[in-house]
Amino acid sequence: MKRRRFLWTMGAAGLGLSAAVRSQTRAPAVAANSKLRVLVIGVVGTIGKIDRTQVSQHPAVEIAGLCDVDANALAEAAGDHPGAFTCRDYREAFARHGAAFDAVIVATPDHSHAPIMLTALANHKHVYGQKPLVHQLEELVMMEKALAARPQLVTQVGNQRMASSGRRAAVEILRSGALGKAVEAHAWINSPNEREYFNLDRVIGEPLPPPPSLDWNLWLCACDDTPYRSGIAPVVWRSWWNYGSNGLGDWGCHVLDVVFYAYDELQSPIAVQTHCVQSPNPLFHSHPCHSTITYAVASGKFARKQFAIYFSDSAQAPSRAALGLPPGKYPDTNMTVVVCEGGVLCLTADGRLEIWRDGKMTSGLKMPGLPEFPRLNHWHAWVDNCLGKKTELRSPFKDAIRMTEAAQLAVKATRFPHEELRWNKATLSFTNHEEATRTIVRRTYRDGFAPPPVI
């Protein structure tokens, strides 16, 4: 019997695995003077080791458990935390060891985010989850309902760049109205690129036996059974439609965050239109892409009743002349630009902030009236809040939902290039496109891996 089926059968018969995944037993609050016991799911990978290391350096953290579908990664992490329990299946971690940890780090491929994070919330665990927050549009609503059911839990998405002074200052400047009414926003990234994260050539490869260290059934998680191919795992899954979110989804929170922090009115888009160079492919994401995400607004903060975010990948920067900027180059290839009636705010992903008025630039950090921005450790802020110490937290899941919705709408619309899709989040539908509603809003989850309801 395959290990995956064995664990699930044992759960129903003896371990109570299914019940544990849907547990409604409230976990005890973490005492302010005790350590936060953390389970890490995805312990190495592309970002898991960084998250684990950063959190573990907080003096009030104990890495209590390690979970990974790759035995080699698990062994590497176990060498760093010899006292932690280890397992391969995240469901087993909650069923067998749920009393041993208070909080969870989820640093796994995109397709498994919602099943694992919602399992953690159902079991009353604080969650630090990597971006994009979810992979499917329907999962946005699942996450909203879970957060409403667990308001006492502390969540944070892997948006570490928001800790920079420049990004926090950009939010304050826009919120204050110092640049006048907002006209439009532009965000662009240089991803996907030649890094090892992407399968740019769309190489399918022949079906192969998975590496001995990799539990392929568990790696697939919620997705349909499919043969292992070297062009998917361990790190090139971002280019694949079923597993990743390509560059737009991967980087969305890093360049869209300040827009949503600045303008609470931008709750859910009414439309998305994505233009792509490549034709849709059933297995892979398309790029280069340029997306227009439109919001209806009724506020004096905006110049019009519609506000558009233009979001592009592959370093497709807008014309400087069209934005009222003088000739020159943008300071980075990962940028956020907000055009207002009284000036233009230009911000790099790492927080370099420029304010342009009438062709002249000043440093955004020298704008009058800005508060002090004390040093902020993104990972430690999550730990502090889990322990009851209220510090600045960027970005909890409630904020990440809006960032993720915009990014994933841009991603999903690549299936229908050049077509405007009218979006209604309340009904999880594209009101003008039945095929899009049927094909890009949700997935059918594999037995045993569906996200649990959090009630």
C-alpha cells in the first residue's frame, strides 16, 4: 500500500488524522514568557531555509518540528535542530504532533499553500506562509472565511521587503494625500528570468522515477496524479500552470503591497485584461504579459471613479514621458509607480523612494511630516505578535488577500489573452465569460488533500 494511502487509512482507523485536520479544539494561548514552538513545513527549498533560520534566531522561538517531502532536505534541517520531530506528510504532523507546536511556517510550492495553511488555521495555529498566499481564486474566499473564524491567530505572508523604511514611507505619503488624487498605478518585475526557478523553455521531459529522497505523491498534494519529471521539481515548478504562479504571482506582493496599504478602497477588482506574447499552453504559464486590473472607487482620494493598476512581467517598464517623468532610466527592474495629480511616486522593490514633481526629484524619505520608521525585522515581528507583543506587522493574511487577488487575476487571465474578464468575487465568477468561470477560478482537489473548512 502506498505510504500516502496508508497514512490516510491509518488516520481514519486509529490516528484520527482526518479529525485532526479539521480539529475544532482550541489550542491554548502562548504565554508571554514562554517560547513559541514552531513547525516548519518546507524546510529548505527556495525560501524555506531562510524563513526557518530567520525565525529560529528569535530568542523566544523553539523549532519544534520539521516536515518536508524530501528526505535530504529534512536531514539537512534536522542537523540544525536535533531536538525537533520530523515527518514527511503535513497531515501527519497535525495528527500525531499537534500538541507539540503553536505556530507553523509554510514554505512549499504554490499549489499546496491553501491546503496546508487552512489546515493550520483549522487547528488553531499561528501561520507564517510564503507568497503567493493562495494558488486558486476560490481559495481567497476560503482564506477570508478562515480568518474570520480565527481572529485571535497571527498570520503573516512572506513579504519581507515591506519592512524597509522606503516602502513604509511610500504608504504614508500616499495615504496622506501629499501628492494629490491618485490617477493610476504601474508595477513591473524582471521575472520570470534565467534563474533556476523557471522552466522558460517549457521543457516537459520524459516521465521518470522520482529521486529516492522525494515522496512524489506528497509533493503533488492537492493536484492530480501525474508522473514525475525533472522539469518540475525540485525548484522549477513556478512555470507550470498546476503548481506555480509564474513571475506575476511570485512577485505580486513585493510590488503591489504599497498600493493596497495606501488605499483601503481597493478591495476587489471589477475587471482584468492580460495581454500575452505567447499563446496559452495547457501545461505552462505565458510570458511576457501585461495586465490591467481595474477597481471601481468612490472616494475623493482618486481622480476618477475607476482606478487601474498596470502590472507587467519580463521588465516591461512604462514610458517615462507618459508618466510625466524626464528622460532617464528607472532605478530598478522591479518597480512600483503611483501617478497622482500632484506628483509621481517611484519605488524600487528594496525601498529606494523617489518623489517627482515638475521634472524634479526629491528623496521620498525627506518628505515633511513623515514619522520615524524604526528598524523592523519582518520574521521577528510575526513571532512577537504570536507571543502577544503588538508590533508593526507587514503583511498579515488579511492584507495579503488583496495583493494576491490582483496578482492571481492577472495570472489566470493569461488563459484568455486580450479578453477583458469582468470579475465578481462575491459570486466567484466572471460575469461576462462562462468558460473562464468554469476553468480558472477553482480546482478539483485530490482525495485527502482538500483544504478543510475552518469553522
